[in-house]
Amino acid sequence: MHTEPTVTIEIARELGLTDEEYQMVLDYLGRTPSYTELGMYSVMWSEHCSYKNSIAVLKTLPRSGGRLLVGAGEENAGLVDIGDGLAVAFKIESHNHPSAIEPFQGAATGVGGILRDIFTMGARPIAACDSLRFGDPDNPRVQYLVKGVVHGIGHYGNCFGVPTVAGEIYFDSSYQGNPLVNAMAVGIVKHGQTATATAEGEGNPVMIVGSSTGRDGIHGATFASVDLSADSESKRPSVQVGDPFTEKLLLEATLEIIREDLIVGIQDMGAAGITCSTCEMSAKGKSGMHINLDLVPIREEGMSAYEILLSESQERMLVVAKKGNEQRVRDIFEKWDLHAVTIGHVTGDGMVTVERDGEVKAVVPADSLALGGGAPVYIRETRRPDYLDTTLAFRIESVPVPADFGGVLVSLLSSPNIASKRWAYEQYDTSVRTNTAQGPGGDAAVIRVKDTRRALAIKTDCNGRYVYLNPRRGAQIAVAEAARNVACAGGLPLAITNCLNFGNPYKPEVYYQFKEACGGMGEACLVFDTPVTGGNVSFYNENPVGAVYPTPVIGMIGLIDDIDHITQAGFRAADDRVILLGTNRNEIDGSEYLAHWHDIVGGDAPYLDLEEERRLQALLLDAIRKGLVHSAHDVSDGGLAVTLAESCFIGDRNIGATIQIAHDGVRKDALYFGEAQSRVVLSCAPDKAEELLALAKAAGVPAADIGVTGGDRLRINEDIDVEVALISEAHSTSLSKLLEKV
């Protein structure tokens, strides 16, 4: 028997509830809660589970339309029709705080959790990708975090058997002490074979399947809902421990019971464990559950009801089976050497009732705990940050034009934010399952859809510096660039998932960033017809010095109707014409060049016209489908010169180019290294150049023939003349040298 403490307002505060929220609990129950009940409210009303400070803003995003099959937030992951009777399930989530404390397990379990969200939909995972942010790479602690996180991602994905095909890694001092580790997964499912996270049908058995329950991860959701501090290292027990081999077995067993139509609903036990899955499934089905925790397989002695309910042990699911199918479900899970134990049943009273040691430990209205139910909803105060007055005061005239543009180019290609991330992705299995048509290193990854002519283009993207300088436009650019990258690979952008990484929402300046960024994201998604399928909000990303850059990471899915349209980023042959789509502008604001070369973070986010961007992407896809394009690479970090350089060596072909670009009143450093948006470098056969330029003119997209491929050097005007092998070496090895130095 476990004796519980007497609940007081002081205990409620210790568990993270405010005085007002504690009063709400008293009002819901009409009495003082038990300690177990209070624990359930504390985790379910944490920011991580309830989205109490963000859900009102999130509901303003475009969350329907396009090819969506389910609305945002309706299921564990987004679901989008891709034709041929198939749908793609995809989602991105964060595991930031656990990775800051224990980088290997934090990152590994982040991958495991997002994979479970995909296969609980009935979809088989076909790809994973990530978006990572760290502090100064010269710092030994940061190097430890980078190595641990990359190792954790690689370990879990490789052992599970899913290719990690795309991602991004950025470094900035704002992420010092609070890295961002965002993981995305993509899966394929046939129409009519999807599963739902619903509990209904009074008397239907409730089963826990997968691994045993331990004490790891207790209050992990609460831990993710507070600022990191000096004593966060003591929170190690809050970091879950993953087992990818068990998850692989869980995948196969789960898909088998879904295919055999044995169940009513299923949900992953992620944040808040059994508490979350019982309450959310019950609330969605407008039902209740009666659960006996004595029946839960546990791996540690003497676990209380509180500990079992709040444990975030990995590789577990809650299943509501159709009555009479319990034995078949058990047989399938036993075949895969996993637990499948009936621990309760569905009720019709809307209450989650929990027993332990022969006593009722909790009787809680399911809807009062579930997301979108009775949890508190706040709209916080906003205030435009004062720093914007300083950053917006930057003028291009205040910095000198460098004398050696070739030297700047080599320096930028070697900088941690632009240098090849080969050191990381070579630790990942990028081709397992044999569907990878285009892996890491290009504009977007491409995965073939088996038994069809179709493929998916996959991208994660966000420039946090842009969002810091202009939250609304920076978020627009994050969506626009993700879509542009997908289009460069030959894909039509379909929909996004997002991972919104911000500081403390109780700070008005942070909430201003969040609200403005969501506004910009929504505006861009409407223009590109890419609805938001769901995602994750991660607040409290701060260290003792301050908040991280506001980083709304976009996960974009695009559809390539015919695998013949898959397009590479690097030049493919000598004597091709090089075409620049878009307009060069006299701006270096927010650029990697300004930050890296001049040590200035200033100005506005780059100019963006969403309609101009839409026309460019439509033209690009039209040209690709007409067979006019050999390669396509978008102009982004580092500007046009970096894009041209990368086009020379992406794919290890090492094809040079001779380029002539008109200045048209644009400063040379802005021309070469400014990050003006809505630009793409194409290559095409010489006899296709006129047709491509005419197509661009008809579409209202600026285009110019700027040169020819060939040779072993990159020459740009009279200003840059570098050997391709040299810049390729600088780009491909600098990050590994930085991270592996003694």
C-alpha cells in the first residue's frame, strides 16, 4: 500500500500549478484532489501537454484544405492524400530540454516518440529527418552536446531501420546551454487502413502493449515546461531511456492489429504516459475508462499509482480493442515478444477512474484534462522587443565592401552554418529500405513511394536569425524557403508540420515573437496552399543569459508525380547554361555574410513578396515537368556566390562554371553574399535556354542567362576565381575538423 501526501496549495505549486489553476481543479472535482489526481492535472495542464499559452494562437493557422484527410490536431499526426489510394502521415516534435541534459537519450527518444506517432496512425515510417540548433561550436560543452545528439539520432534511426534523409544544423550563441532538437518522421498508409486515437464502446477492453513501465521520465512533460537552470542537471531522471529494437517489434505488432481490424483506437504513451493516453482517448470518444494499475507490467518494485500514471517509459501504447478480440491482440504481441495486457475497460460516464492496491486513487473527468477540453487557455501580453530598434537601425553603408571576394566565399563555405553537415549525416543510415532517391546534402530529400511512379520531397527549414530580426516576415520566409526547396527537388508543396521553439511565454517580448511568427506562417501557408497539419510548441527555451532565437521550424512535404521529375541541386554536365531566376537586391541584412564576416546581427529580415515567390515556384515546377531543367538550387544562406559554389560540387561531380552577372546598382557584396529571397540557380541544356527564358517571361518571373558550366574553376565576373576542388574540400571538411579537434 502506498500512503499519499495530503494535498495542499503548496504541493500544487511544487508540481507547477498556479493558485488559480489549483482552484480550477477544486471547482472541477468539487473537492480536494488526491495526490495522484493532482499529479494528473499537473502534467496534463503543463505547457507541454495542454498548450495553454499557445492553443488560442494556433487555432488561427490554416488547418484545413488542400489534400488534408484529417484536420490539424485531430490525430497523432497529419494525414495528406498523395493519390494511388495512399496517404502520407508526418509530424515534427521537439525534445529540447531532455537533450540539453542527456543528449544521447534525449535525441534518441525524441526520434522514437515521433516514429510512434506515425505508426499509431497505421502508417509505416519511411523516412526521418531533424532540425538541430547549438551554441558556439568552439565550446567543449557544445561539442559534447552535438556529438551526443547526432549519435542518439543515428543510433535510434539506424537500429529501428528508418532512413534519416534530411535535416539542418545551425550554430549560434543564443542556443548556448539550450539546444533545439526537433525530430520529424514520415510514413505511408493506404486509405481505409488508418487508425484513430479514440476510446469508445462501453465495455471494450483497454490494453497496455509494448514495454514494461518504469520510473524513467516521470514529470518529463513538466520538465519541458520550465526554463532550464543551473540545477537542471539534477533532472536526469526526467529523461526517458529508449530501446529502438523493441520499437521495431512494436511497429510490426501495431500495424498487424490495425490491418486485422482488431481495435477501436490506439495512442502512443508519450508525454504524461498513461495519464495522457487514457484521458485524451476518452475525451475524444466522449467516453471514460476504468483502469486497474495493479495489472500494468512494471519493471521496478514498489511503484505508486502516481508513478505508474506519470511514467514516460518508452515503447508503449494504449489500445482499445474490440470486445472479443483481446486474445488475438495478445497472440500478436506475444509473437513479437511484447506485453499486451488488459488493464481496464471503456465506460460511458466520461470519467477516468484509476485503482491501485485495491483502492480508487483517482476519479477525474476525462475532458477536464484533455487538450482542447478543460485545461486553462491563456493569451499572454505582447510587447515589441526593444532590441528591434537597434537591429533595424543597421545600414548597409556602415560596413565596408571587402577587397577579396574569393576569400570571403571560401570563409563562408567553411563557416559552421554553411559548411557541409556530412560529419553528421554520415552517421545516419540514409538508404535503408532502398527508397531513398536523394539523401542529405541537397535542397530536399526525395523518397520513392514503392509500387508507384510517385515520390515525396521532404524538407525541414528555418532561419532563426531572420525571425529574430522580424518575427512575422522571418516565419514567412521559413515557409517560403521550405516550399522552394521542395520545388527545387521537383515536388509540389502539399502541407506543413511545425515545431515552434520560443522562450518563456510569460515574457511579453517572447509572446510578441510567437504571435507574430504564427501570423506570418499562416499568411505564407495560405498563399502556397500548404495547410498546417499539426506539430509542436516548445516554450521555455532559455538559459540564464536569455532566450534562444525564435525558431519556428517548418517540416514540408511535397509530391513528385513522376520520378522522372526528381531534380538535383548540383550541376550535372559541362556546357549547360546557368539560369538565375529571381531578382538580386541591394541588401545584406540578416545574412550569414554580415554575421560571419562583419560580426553583426542587424537589419531587417530579407525582403519577401509571397506572390512573387508563388509565381517563381510555379514556374520552376512547370519547367521541371517540361524536361527543361537539369539542376535547381535555391539561393539561401551565404547568397548567390555560395549557391553557385555548392552547385559546382554537390553530388561530388566537381563541375566548374564561368558566370557573368550584371550589378544593376547592387553593391558587390550584396550581389554575391546577400540573401535576397525568391531566387533559384538552374542549369539546362544549351538548346533549352531560350525556351526556359521565354517560359519565365510568360510567367512574370525575372530570369537571366548568367553563364555556362564546365572546367575545374568557379569564375564570377572579375571578382571571384577559385578552384572547385579547393572550395569543395573547405566545405566538406571544416565542420568535422572543428568538432573532432582535440
